[in-house]
Amino acid sequence: MLQTTAPATALAASIGHLAETHIVENQPPHLRDYNLYQQDVALREAVAREGAAWAEADLQAFGALTGSAELIELGFQANENKPVLYTHDNYGHRIDEVRFHPAYHRLMQISLENGLHSAHWNQPGVGAHVARAAKFYLQAQVEAAHGCPVTMTSAVVPALLQQPELAAQWLPKITALGYDPRNIPMEQKSAITVGMAMTEKQGGSDVRANTVRAHALGAGGPGQAYELVGHKYFVSAPMCDAFMVLAQTESGLSCFWLPRWRPDGSKNALQIQRLKNKMGNVANASCETELRGAWAQMVGGEGRGVATILKMVTMTRFDCMVGSSSGMRQAVAQALHHCHYRSAFGKRLAVQPLMQNVLADLVVEQEAALAMTMRIARALDNADASEHDKLLVRVGTAVGKYWICKRTPAHAYEAMECIGGSGVMEDCIMPRLFRESPVNSIWEGSGNVQCLDMLRAMSRSPGSVDAFMTEAQSAAGADRRLDAYVAQLGVELTDRSDIEYRARGVVEKMALALQGALLVRHGNAAVADAFCASRLGGNSSGLTFGNLPRGVDCAAIIERATPRL
């Protein structure tokens, strides 16, 4: 006989509370709808210290925008929907078009309308690079990949100025506060973006081994038209309106301005072979491109391509410092936020001594990276007026790019571990931060390239080491650990025997000395003490995070850096 429903209903009622298995507790609230700038004490201090206090109101507004749930969701959408290559239209015409999700276009629009590519060029002066770096640092925490074309559009300005007539023609559109993603000739646009194409598969970082050839269409020389033939193995942001490209002429490697459309309105002969299948930076397209007689104009002197494009590369390398510092901040903010709310073994994670050691160490690393980055930003502002700052930019960018970008992957992983299993899930931002973390160390010159560049600066710009040591010695007498470390660095720098072999160790010591000096002079006292105690003795800088020595005020460091909703 079938059982009636009444007993079953009664039974369900009696044990109903046992069926409620999905009660969410002991989990943090979403870290969104907060002001990314206001809650970042170290950033606000750096902005004021390095000369951009005048931008406070603008940065507060931008901080509210970048911390909004809307923008954070755009970052997820842009990464969940990779760009797609369409080589031909449905009638068989070659179009070489990469299509992006609307979230990517919206992020690009916000970045360019807010001047992340041009504010420092349109209104140069005290704190201009600092304010712009602060904005880039905030936006990169939301989504880093779209920052690639933003960076290149910014960085092309000093390189293009090497060819005044081209600069006069295109800089107004490069620096315009707008974004036009249409696949049309740039003559028809009021705002354009610019990319870069240097890498070839046989040479990589050794661009002098490049084989792409440039054939003059007339007399040749600076500003004149050429056709480029060959293969570029890595072109980032292929939907930019123009690219700075290296190619060989009879006089050697030269630099060229290469638009996607010819001046007559026809499609230029840039044929995208495939998109790169990258582990990170996936919202941004990168590709392999065949140049089949692509029309271009020479920029700078013939055979002077490396010197010309390095004016662009210096700026992109600086943005690698900004981007990696930004990634560290977002990673440690996520870890701090999680541990502030999460409890284990009867206590909140953020008050447990071992976790405090890890969290505080992560904060120290991030604040040191930020301090160094913003000091170089101020040097960029002053480079035309100060020989000291000009030399500091030359060597400090190589040192900072090496060290900050090198430290970011370990930092991202450790922050992920603080969060635990939830930090590995793709609906958390941590996997994206982790995949993004090695990119800046590899792009724009790997670690070894930065070390060799520092050695070139030492030999070709004799005052650069003196300028760097002046900065490192600026806190002399304030901390005995720092004084001893800087003194030892001076000995290392005067010993040129087998210095190329030792270059990584030397550059690491340079980075730590400068970071220490900046934190001791200007940073939070607890952070500065923790940095000197943990990083300026022995080989402690190479150890895992969470090895701060006794006596460090971890609670104060954590309290200072924890984001507030």
C-alpha cells in the first residue's frame, strides 16, 4: 500500500533545519564598491610626497570609479571572453581584424578618457608623471591586460618626437582624450592608439639579429616612405592604429612608423597569422604578423633604430614597474581583506601571529615597490631640469623593472595561499593576478636584459652610478642596517671584475638599497623597520614571505594596509 504524504510532510517539518546545508558563514564580504585610492594609505602618501598633491580630488574620484562593482565586473568579463581573430570577411576579403568583448572596449575607453596615456604629456610639470602613474596603478588593479596598448600609446610620444613632422601630424590624435576602436584609417579618427613590433623569432631580445627588411620607395632616409617585408613574431595589441617597428636598411637597424591603413585609404599589408595563446594577459591580443610590403615611414636616423625605439621602451619599462606594483597591491589587499573577516582555530586570521608575519611581509614588499616606482615617476617629471634625475631614470628604471617585476610572482602566490582554496577558484581575482604576475618581468626585456642594460648605463653614462648612490645614501645615519648595506653596495659597484656574471646580485642589492633609503626617509616607521630588519641582512630577501624577525610591529603594518569597505 502506498504511503500517504502526511507522515512525510510531518517528518520533513521535524528535520527541516537539518536540510539547510548551504548557510554561508565565516566568509568575507565582496571586496567591491570601495575607493581604491582612499583606502591605500601608502599610495596617498607617495602622491603627496612626490609632488602630485594637486591631483588629490581627481585621484579620489578615479579611486571610487576603479573600486566600483561595475568596473571590477568589467575586468572579469574582459578576461572570460578572449579576443578572436578574423582574417577574412565572408566574401573572402582579407580584413585582419581582432574583435574584443564590449568589456574590453569599455575599459579602454575609461583609461583613455581619463588620460592614462597622455595626461603627463598634455600638462607636463611638477607631479605630472606621478599623478598619471597613480591612475595607471589604480586601473591596473581592475584589469591589467588592456594596459598594454594604453602604455604603448603613452610611450610612443618621446620616440615619435625624433621625427618632428610625424609628431606634428599624429601627436594631437595620440594624446587626445578619447577612444575610437573602429577598423578605419586613422586619418578619419580624432583619437588613435599605437603599438610596437620589435620581436622576431630568431632573435628575441637580440633585436640586432632582426631580418625584416625595409625597402625605400624613393630617396629614403628619415621621414621617407618604405615598404617592409618579413615576419614579426610578437606584435602586441594588433588593433592599434599604428606601430613602431624595427627593420633593417642598408645602414642597419632602423625605426619605422607603420600604420594599419595606407594614406590612400587602402588596407596596409600587415597580415595577422595567428593570435598568441598566452597563459596570462589574455584580454589583450598579441599576434604573429607577416609584413608583405607594408607601407611605413622612417623615424629618426637611418641605422639608429635601437636608440630611437629605446625612448619608447624606457617608458614601457617604467609602466612595468607601475603594473607590477599595482598587481602586488591588489593581491595583498585581497589577502588582507580575507584574513580580516575569516576565522580559524577560534580566532580571526589577521590576529594570529604566524599569519600576521606573512601578511605584514607582503605589505612591506608592496610598499617598497610602490615607493621606488613613484620616486622614478618624480625623476621622470624632473629629468629635463635635473641631470641627477635624468641619470636616476636611466639606471633606476632598469633596476626597478628587474626587481619589482621579479618579486611579483612569489608575492601573488603567497597572497593566494593566504586566501586558501577559494583563492584558486576562477571566480576570484587571484588566479588572474597570478597568471599576470610573470608578464612584466618577461616583456620589455627579461631580467637578464635589465641587468645588462644597467651595466651599459654604468659604462656609457658615468654619472649614473653616482646618482644612484646619492639616492641610496640619502638616509645616511637614520638606520645602521641601511648604512652598512649601502656601504657594502658601494664596494660591489667599484669592483668591476666579472661584474656581468654577478650582475643579478648587484642589481638586487641596488634595488634593496634604494627601497630601504626611500622607506627610511619617507615611509611608515613600522614598514621601514621591518624592511631593514628582514631584507638588509644576509640573503633574507630570497626567502619565502613570512620570515620577518622578532620585534616587527606586524599589527600596525596590517592595520595600515587593510582595505576598508
